[in-house]
Amino acid sequence: MRRSFQAVTTWILAALMGAGCWRGGLELLTVLNRGVIPGRRGPSLHLADSPLAYWAVFAFFCAALLTAMGFTVFLAYLGWRQAMEGRRS
């Protein structure tokens, strides 16, 4: 019983992270389409003004999103493994 609770909890966390990754991916597509990375506290970063800085920040955001997606897949795998171990015992 405890294993199945852990598996479900892990799957819920993976689903929440997956939703966050989906939202982050949509935001990245919006940034790519508009050519502007909105500044939260400072000025926005425009592609036309400074392309090197724009692509550097965009690549950093993409790397962060890919890392989060990889962790989400890893959590889903852990949940699946916990569920399978719970079925065996």
C-alpha cells in the first residue's frame, strides 16, 4: 500500500512539472515569435537591438526547459518503477 501511494505521489509531481514544462514551452514559442524577451524588473530584450544577448538568453531558457523536461521524465519513470515493485510484493 505504501509503495502505491509513493508511486501516485510521484506521478502527481511529474504531472505538475509536465504542466509547467508545457507552459514554459508555450512561453518560449511566444518569445520566439515576437522577438522580445520581456523584462520583469528591467528593460525588455529585443532581437533587433542585441541579437547576441537575445539568443544567449533564449538558449539558456531552452536549456533550463530541457533540464526540467528530463527531470519530469525521470520522475515518471520512478513512479512507474515504484508501482511495478509494489505489484510484485
